[in-house]
Amino acid sequence: MEIDISKPILDRNERLASENRALFDANDVFVLDLMASPGAGKTSTILATIAALRDRYNIAVIEGDIASRVDAEKISAHGIPAVQINTGGACHLESDMIKRAIDALDLASLDIIIIENVGNLVCPTDFYLGEDAKVMILSIPEGHDKPYKYPNIFGVAEAVILNKYDTLSVFDFDESEFRQVVHSLNPSAPVFPVSATKGDGIDAWAEWLIARIESARAARAQS
Amino acid sequence: MEIDISKPILDRNERLASENRALFDANDVFVLDLMASPGAGKTSTILATIAALRDRYNIAVIEGDIASRVDAEKISAHGIPAVQINTGGACHLESDMIKRAIDALDLASLDIIIIENVGNLVCPTDFYLGEDAKVMILSIPEGHDKPYKYPNIFGVAEAVILNKYDTLSVFDFDESEFRQVVHSLNPSAPVFPVSATKGDGIDAWAEWLIARIESARAARAQS
């Protein structure tokens, strides 16, 4: 006999994600799930996004990693509340981990939570955490062929941030082919070339995110 | 009631891995499981390794990806037998997939099989495939803090290839801190700085690998 264990695990995850969602709705908090490979620049992109948005919104960050507090410490150093989740061995965040993390945050005082998922292009795509939107980062050094190999994540992301764009000349990255394949997998997802550590390109990404946040809030206000 | 499903899955994987191992032993084939993030340069490193070893050994490659035949085609273009495994959604290779892949190879004619695992620093570490050694690649753009965040993979790798070393000046990568943390997690693992696409540093890595292959073969000959 074989037992399909993926379904009950995903069902339980969905149920707890809905509970998270209800809490976010009650407090009018917009939640972004940011996914990428290890070292694509998730934390740097979050820091650049915080710099662009902090005058307008109250922001907190939930950091997911197998081990260490490296990223939460980087965020906290900028005066932003940060909760570190250590998954032990798990390759992605699940909604019960987010549930525990938000217990440590003052939701009523927040406008946005950015969740930095574990560095992985595969597993995080299957798990709804209660977020408003999933967005992914690909970095130039990873290569333009990644959408062929990891199509799911490019399919579920509402936007694709193309980070380390300042190193385009150093690597053999065909941006036109990349955009073409991303578009075929996900026609509505915009691609934002940025250099998170230098701040280049962050304006266009922040403008998109603000519009996305405001439309989610407007929809909530009507419902 | 909660059921721990990880144990039976791992048990089954171990059993099939032992069957793979028996086949490799019977044919005196050395098997390397190569693990890394997406875009760290696994395929380029395999091509550089093939160039260094092909006069001495008959080599085949098993390529693991969620989707696409991009990598197997790159390897085949160099006249090396390559089998592509598409895992569908799975984030790592398991021993039953390897079992099917080796059915497509002429083991008796081979000295080495290089397995390129799915791009992922987490999940592949838990699954024994029947290989002689696991080796990992980290690329400079990923950053020197990765051993803090993904300690398991640095613990199980017998050697660490530090790829895209030619871009060291472009990124904020502290090599001394990196080596220190890798050493604390895994005192016996050598670190090989290479630029796989340029061939720099491949000699030292290939020398280590040849010694590793020959010691495995000598041990097999005695048993």
C-alpha cells in the first residue's frame, strides 16, 4: 500500500494559512512572500525595498533560514522589527511557522510584512502562507536558463526581480531570451532589473509594489 | 495521530541506493553526486572536469532537473553519454530515479558517473543515491555567509568547489571567513577555487578527484 502524504500536509498548511490570512485582513496588513535561490540577494533586496517604502509604511520582516540569525540581525540593524525562523532541516516555510512568527509581531501597528523564504527555487512554490503575493528574485550570475529548469516558481510569481543587474557584462546572460521564456510561463509578470546593493532600479519595483499594496487594501476596504 | 513519513521514505531510498551501489561495485564505477544552488555552475564544472579526466577515464553524466533537457544536451554535445532525469516537482534526486537512469547506461564500459543533482542546498543532502562521494559547489556571487545558513550540505560534502572565482573582485565575498566556517563545519573538506568556464583551478580539483577515485578503486579491489 502507498499513502499519498502530500495531500494532508498541504491541507493542514492551507488551513493554517487561512488563519494567518484572517489575521492579516483584520489588521489590514499586506504580506509579501519573497522567494529566490541561496545568495540571489533576498536580504539586500528587502533592505532596498525598506529604504524605498519606510516613510510611507510600517514594515516588519520574517526571515526563514535552515540555521543562523544572520539575516534578521541585518534587518534589525536598520531599526525594522525582524523575526528569524530557523527551519532546522526544512527547505521552505510553512504556514504554522508564520503563525508562530506573527505572534512575536504587533500586527496592529504594521502595514506590510515581508517574508524572506528559505533559499530554494522549488519547495516554497507549493506552500501558501497567507500572503497577498509571491514575488521571486533571479540574479544575473545564476544564468538566463533558469526558467526552463524551474518553471513552477516563474509561474507562481506575480513579479520577477532580476538582481545583480550591474554584473550583466561579467556573465553570459541573455536578457532577451530570459524575458521571452518568463513571458511564456507567466505573461502578466513584470521583470524588474535591479542592483539591490546599489539601489539601481529599485524605484520601478517599489512603484509596482506600492500599487499592488494599495489595490489589495482598496479591495479589502470594499469587502 | 501523526505519522512520521520521513522514515519509510528514507528507508526505501537507502535500500534502492544499496542496489545501485552493488551495481556500481560490480562494474568498478566511481560515482560522484554533485550538489549546488541553481546557477552555481554545476554543468560548467562537470564539463571542465570531463575535459580534465576524459583521456584517463570513460565518463557518463546523469542530469537532474525539475524540467527541461538543457543540461543533458550540453553534455551530449561533448560526446559524453548523458541521461536527463526530470523530477517533475521534486527538489532532489532519489535512488529509484538513479536506478532507472543507469538502466540507460552501459555500466561495463564506464569508469565514472557524475550525477548533477537538482539545484538546491537543502534537500539533496538527505538522500544517499549509491554514490562514492558527495561534493558541493558554492559560487562567489552567492556570498560567504552560506555555510551559516545551510550548514548540513557543507557538513556532508567531501570537498567544496568555490566557483566563479574570477568574479571575486566584483562581489563582497570574504574568502578567509568562508574557509574558516567551512573548516569548522567540516575540517577535512578541501576548498578548491575554480573558474569552471575558463578552466582556472580545475587542475587541483581534478588531481584531488583522481586520487579519490583511485583510492576507492583500490579499496574495492581488496574487498
